[in-house]
Amino acid sequence: MPALDPAIAQSFAALLLAHVLADFVLQTKWMVDHKRTPLVLLLHVTLVFGLSTAALGGIWQVALLVAAAHMVIDAIKTYAPPAQRDTLTAFLLDQAAHLLTLAVAAFWWPGAAAQGIWAAHLPLLTAPALFIAGLITTVTAGGYAVGLLTARFDIQLNGLPDAGRLIGQLERALIFLFVYIGEPTAIGFLIAAKSVLRFDTAKEDQHASEYVIVGTLASFAWALAASYGTLSLLEIASRSH
């Protein structure tokens, strides 16, 4: 397989990092809840544009086109009926469309990042950018995806506020770490530990136990897919240099 042009890998890594920061770190719950308001949607798109410009080292022309595509994709999802909008399928299609846009931009303007102020440092910055983007996708985006999957179940677990969300983030972060360092077998111990800790819940309430099982399996599956996807991107980027 021929090596990828380094300029393409560098531009894609920069745009990917900007995207995940805009969608999963700096986009607040308030912004998500009010995105049907045009000014809020515009605020989010402006954030995408600013982060993309910064990541490309000031190449605002490419960032502007990426932000415009982001606005169209988000508008389609945002103004869709709630039954079609607030689903895991809609989320996955939305993110797939964004990733396709970033890939097209990187292939169409491969030298975008290489023309910016980070040009001299790109060989050192590309891998960290992909690593951080992969970690955010695994930990934060994974929580949103799992939440959409389990939203259909009207289950209230007795526990500390936000503890379940934090546990999910920690387990996905650990899976990402185990995959990254080449120790995926350690994930088995993580599964065993969580099973022991959730044993009482499973024994006392079948509905709660099934809810936990679905959420756990979905969380682990997302983390594994995102972690190995990140490794693949890092390998592609390393072969391009």
C-alpha cells in the first residue's frame, strides 16, 4: 500500500482535532439544547471555524469551507424531527458526514496545514493531535453515543449524581490506554472488576442489571472501536513521514 502524502495526514489531523474540540469539549449542553436557535447554531459554527483556522495555522480559507459544510450538516440534523434527531443512528450519520468532509478537505487542499504557522513543527505535532482527538472521541463522544443508545430505557439507578457518567469515562479512558500501550488483555480484568462491583445491582433488580449490561457492552464496544481506529490513523500518519 503506497504511503499517504504527509501533507494530507497533517491537514486531516489538524482538522480532526479542531472538530472534536468544537463538538465534544467546547460545545456546552446549553448550546446543544438551544441549537435550533439560528444564533446558537451560528455560534457553534463560528467556534468550528476559529478552531479549524488555529489548527491549520491561520489558513482561514480552508477552515471557512469546513465550517460551512459543518453548518449544513448540523442544520440538517438539528432541524429534523426529534424522533429522527435524538437517536444513535442520527449521531453516527452526523459524525460520519463531518469526518467525510474533513477527509475531502485534507485531500483537496493537502498543503493547508503546511502553509500555516505550524509548518516547521507539523512532523512533531501530527501524532499528538491524532492521539488527543482519539482520546476525546473515545471518552467524551463515547459517553454521548452510549447515552443515546440507553435513552430508550426508563431506568433510574440509585447512586451518586453523575457517578455512572464518570465511571463510563474512566473505563473508556482505561481501554484507550490499554489498547495504545499494546495490552488489550488487561481489558478483561476491567470487565471482571466492574462485574464484581455491579453484582449486587444485578442480583436485586433484573431491569437495572440489563440496563447496566447494555450500557457497559456499548461503552466497551465504542471504546475498542475508537481506540483501534486511533491506532490505525497513527500508523497511517507514521508511514507518511
